[in-house]
Amino acid sequence: MRSEMAKERRGVARSGQEHAWLASAWSTVVRVFQVAEQRRKLAQLDERALSDIGITRSQAEFEAGRAPWDLPARNTERDASAATGRARGDRPMVKCPG
């Protein structure tokens, strides 16, 4: 009886781990599409809008040209990198307005 209960618990734990992995993977896929859309919009901004957000055309083109899977750092890394002026991989990070 105990071994049956232990097997059931392992099955529940395993399915929970699989669910967490799937949720994490899906979250990453969604984020890739969101960042790609932000970069597309950034590339379409005119000089005045770029000036308003404090970046140059070349910075906007650089950011827009990054690969879709080349995601910016998450909040904790972004906060730390903002203090040093550096992002993950020493690449500039530009956030496109909403």
C-alpha cells in the first residue's frame, strides 16, 4: 500500500515538474514574439520620437536588427546593468515605448 502511494506522489511531482517546464517554455516563446514586435515598432519610429526616448537612429537600428531569440536581460539583470550602463553581453538595451 505504501509503495503504491509513493508511486502516485512521484507521478504527481513529475507531472508538476513537466507542467512547470512547459509553462516556462511557453512564457519564453511569448516573450520572443513580444520583443520582436517591440523591435519592429522601434524601427518605425521617426527621429523626433527617437529623440523623445533618448536614443539615436543607429541605436534603434542596432536593437531592431537583433535576432528574435536574443532577448534583453530580465528585470534583476536590467536593474544591475542600468547602474553600470551595461547590459548582458555588453549589448545596448533599448525599450520600445508601449
